[in-house]
Amino acid sequence: MRRKTVMAVATLAVLGIGLALSGPVRASEDECRVPMAEWRPREELQTKLQAEGWQRIDQVKVDDGCYEVKGFDREGFRVEAKYDPKTFELVKLERKRERIRERERVRDPAQGPIGPGTQAGPGAGPAAGGGADGGRGN
């Protein structure tokens, strides 16, 4: 019984020390707390990112008090980034595996849908496999 009590006290002491050393924790690390009067224009952020080599900027919006930018970085990877609206300091960056060439290939309306069971290349249109007869070649 006494051993269990000593272990419980030791465990609580270790947890207390760990919490004391960890310091204050914010609810969300990717929040910006800047008064709107101090915000710089989003067009200025777009110009900065283009100068840094971003290939394409799809969207700039406000999220958690930060500017959230979606687009493709200089290497062509899809990114979602959050910036401080006053300093344009990077707050958070998510880099996806998707690259700009892959995305544009999939979204090309001339290519049609890409997926299992679809054909690609010349002669892969509706007339290639037959029409109303289901492609049986009667």
C-alpha cells in the first residue's frame, strides 16, 4: 500500500515539473493576433510571393486572423501557407505531394475524365468503341 502511494506521489511530481517547464501553450499556434488597422494589403503579399518564385497563386483569404494563401511554390508543389498580415512572416506551411503539371493534366477539359476504365490517346472518343450497339462491332 505504501509503495503505491509513493509511486503515485512521484508520478504527480514528475507531471507537475513537466507542465511547469513546458511554459504557456496557446490554443492554436497558427493564429495571428494583429489589429486590422495594422494589416498590409493582400495584393502586397501576392507581389512578395510572386517575387519569391511562386508559380501560381489560386487564393488569398483570411483564416484565424492570418492571410491564408493557396497555390503552387517555386518547385511547382501545391502549398497552403499562413502569413502574419502585418509582417508577412510565415506562420504555417503545408506542402502537398501534388505538383502543378499533374493538376493541370487532370483538369484539362480536352483530355476528358481520367480514372479507371477510361481510355486515352487518339481514337479514344465516343466513336472509337462503337456507338449505340455498346461497342460490339456488328
